[in-house]
Amino acid sequence: MSLLASHHLPIADLDLIDCDHRELAQRVEAVRSAIAGGERIGEALERLRDFALTHYGLEENMMMTSRYPHAREHMRMHQRLIGVLNRVVHRSRHAGTALTQEAMDAVEELHLMHMRIDDARLGQWLNERQA
């Protein structure tokens, strides 16, 4: 089971964001299954990265619309996460580097840290504005 799937969601306490987090966890689990089964993982990684891009776009739109004061910092973390995913996709597709469960752990831990800190703070801020 992936780290994301094993943690209690919701984290942001916003239905739309937390629904996306569950979807991210499912996509991570698909990558892990491909690794365990010795399957080609490139497509599963690309689906994970593409969904992450869509999810980050949603969050960034919410931040800009609401004038979230920590938007720039949050968006920098999105860029870092996408950079990590892009490198993993590239290595798996072009360099022939095998992706291990341990490498996936590192990718997941970075995403989980982001959700627990940055997304939780964003969710709290947005919920306070709606109250």
C-alpha cells in the first residue's frame, strides 16, 4: 500500500482538493503495482505526473482567485514536485533506469509532506474565508 493511501485523508479539508489527493494516491498505487509486477512503468508514471499537473493547476487557480498570501511559496513547491516527477519519468523512459519501491517512497514522502504542510495550510485559510 502506498504511503499516500495509508494516511488518513482528508488533509486539506476541502472536498475538491481531498478528492484529488485520493486520486493521486490511486495513481501512485498503480505505479507501485507496475514496479512490483515487473511491468513497464512509464505510462503509469506519466499518468501520475499529468494528474499532478492538473491538480496543481486547480490549487493554483484557487490560490490566485482567493489571493492566498502564501501562493508563491506553495507554487514553488509544486514546481519542485513536478521537477521530481519529470526526472523520474525521463529516467524510466529514456535512461532505462529501473524505478524501485524505495525511489517511489521518496517521491511519495515529498508529496505527503507537501499535502500535510502546504495543502493543509491552504485548506485552513480557504475554510476560514468561507466561514
